[in-house]
Amino acid sequence: MPDFFEVVRQQRACRTFRPDAVADDLVEQVLEAATFAPSAENSQPWVFVVVRDDGVRARIGDLTRRAWRGGARSHSESRLSPQLLADVDRGAEGDVSAAPVLVVVCGDAQRTHEAAIPASIFPAVQNLLLAADAVGLGRGLRLSTELVAGVLLGAGLGILLDRWLGTSPWGLLVLLLLGFAAGVLNVIRATGPASNGGQRDRSN
């Protein structure tokens, strides 16, 4: 097992996957790691839906492409560098369903206040990403906000996915892609070391 800080420093997005199946015990291992994350008032409002079915994955892939083309790309053009936009574009236009495992991460508003859900879900997602890296899996991440080409399309995507995946009444927050990486992982780094731009305490 690699050193923790080595795993942290080597995190990269994977947008191309080999067709190799991912064993159930590996999926269970990374999901278990996610459940050890802190959450608001220990509410643990996360819900993980594992999708392996070819047909369902294909429909999810089609939805993400339609959302990207329908406005999400134009929304990202003004915020991303040309190099990063091209990389994200390849991932969005590529076949999401090529990842052998999709993990739909939802939040259950019955367990905690709705406003507190993201603060509980994203630490769990980070644990899952780190665990996937530690066991040698490539992984990609799609936030629900990345799929939004407008409020109506975003809501429509959430409703469709909730119906198809049986995740109602939970709300889709993150779509994770798991599998074994094919090719070179994303090597773009948005920022340098913390020492170059981080804030330090100052006392007089």
C-alpha cells in the first residue's frame, strides 16, 4: 500500500478506462473508506448507488454528453484555460459508460438539514477518491453542477437519473467513474505548492 502523502500528491483524473472488470471486493473497499469520513452531526447522509449495468451506464453517458453540449461547455469556456477545457471536453464528449463502474453519490435530506449535505458528502467523496488511488484504480469525477446547462436541464437530469437509478428521494451530487486507467492520466495542475500561494499566520 503506498504512503498516504504519495497518494495525495499523485491524484489525477482518469478519463479513459480499460474494459477490465473491477472486482466487487475492490469496490466495497473504496466505499467502506468513504463511510469513515466526518459528517455534520455524524448524520452520515451519503447514499452510494453502484451502477454496472451496460444499458444504464450508456443512458447516463448520453445524458452527460447532452448536458455538456446543451450549455455546460459554453459555461466552462470563460472559466477554464484552453488546455484544461480541451481535456475536460474530451472527457465529457467521451463515453462515460466506458468506465466499468459508476458510483452515483447522493445525499439523504431526511438524515440532516439540506444545507449541510454537501459538507458531509464531499469529505466522503474525497475518501473514496483517495482509496481508489491507493488500490490502483483510475477514477473520474462529475459534479452535478458540471452537468448543468441551466436550472431546468440540471433539474431534469436529476429527476431522470433518480428515476432510472432508483435514488429518489435522494439528490444526486456526484457521479464517480471507477476502473483501470488506459493511457496517460491528466497531468494538469491548477496551482503550485501551498508554500507559493498559501496564507500564513502572522503575529505581531
